Amino acid sequence: MFSMSVSFGERTFTVQVFFSEKKHLSLRVYPDHSIIARAPKGSGIDNVSKIIRRKASWIAEQLDYFSHLPPSLPERRYVSGETHRYLGRQYRLKIREGKKSIRLAGRYFEITVPDPTDSRKIKTMLDAWYREHAIAYITARIEHLWPRFEKIGIYRPPLIFRKVKTRWGSCSPHGRVMFNTELIKAPSDGIDYVVVHELCHLKYPKHNHSFYHLLGRLMPDWEVRKKRLEKATL
């Protein structure tokens, strides 16, 4: 076994290489950002290293995919006193009995529901509130940021909003951009990073040098925002 460094632009990755009975070299990137290669026994180290370095852009793309996975959330009970986030700030639930309503008041989500013990109903109401505010907020941010993209000849894409467990956003090969409604829980600078990231994919679908050059030009501090988003507990 040996470790090697692989560079892609200004980024450097460490790949652990193991020798096995495999007939062909395999390369895998894991959610914890570890990178493992398995090469056939007897393979020359220089040849193995050359093949892996040719995969640098693919490695970067896989790492970016896992970086876009929302952090794991603790199991929610939807009871008074439990904290939930909105735009990066914590708010406590204050559950009351009465006609259905939900609002932010100070540092509280005040939720009124006929049965305060009905956690499923409370969850449904809160999810709907998050979805409504995610659509409004992200759409407004796109409107604010759009002049940057209009200057480079990008057309406005169809937008899709849904709650998913896999990633913050995505851009389809047909130019449809999806945003995870859970993103509304993240800090505002992280939301802007995801918006700009996905809109850059309208110009460059892959995570290649051209993509990162455009991302850096439109948002010079994107790496700082990305790290902050990755550390956010939602």
C-alpha cells in the first residue's frame, strides 16, 4: 500500500492505493472524502499513479457531490423547546392548542395546532412553511444575482424545488435547476454559494477547470462559503 497526492487546479487530494488480486484498477471516493484505489498485484507504481492522476477531474466531481450532501440531522420530535433553524439561526418551537397557524416571533416558531401532541401534523405544517419560504427566498436571490449570469449569455432556467436527502441543488443536462427546500435552514451566504454554483453549471455542466474559473470569477470567496455550509448543523 502507498499514498499519493493528486492535484486538480488549486486542490490536492490524497489517494490510498492498495494492491489486490483484481485484474483492473478500481478507484472509489467515499462520503467521508477518503479516496481508495485498488490495483492489480505487480502493477508498476509509476503506471498506477499516471492512471489515477488522469482521473483528477472525476475525483473532484465526486468530492463535490458528497460535499453537497446535507449534514445528518438528529431525530426530530416536534415538541415545545426543540430547536429548528431558519437562515442559519436557531429558533425554538412553542406549541400551543388552537386553530392551525405558524409564524416566527422573536426567537420562536409559534405553532398553533388543535392537538399539540400530534407531532406528525406539526412536522407537516413546519415542512410546508419551510417550502414556502425556501421558494420565495431562493427565487429572490436568483433575481438579485441574475445580472452576473445575463452578462455571459446564460438563459433563465426552469426551477424545481423539492425536499431531498441527497444534495443541496443540482442542474440537469436539459438545463433545469433543482434546489433542496432544506437549504432555507442554512446561512444566507451558503445559500448564495449553492445558487451561484448551480447556475454556473448552466454554462459548464461538469466540475472542470472552466467551471471553477467561472465560479471563482463570479464568487471569489466561494471556498469559504462552501466550508461554512459544510459545517452548518441544520
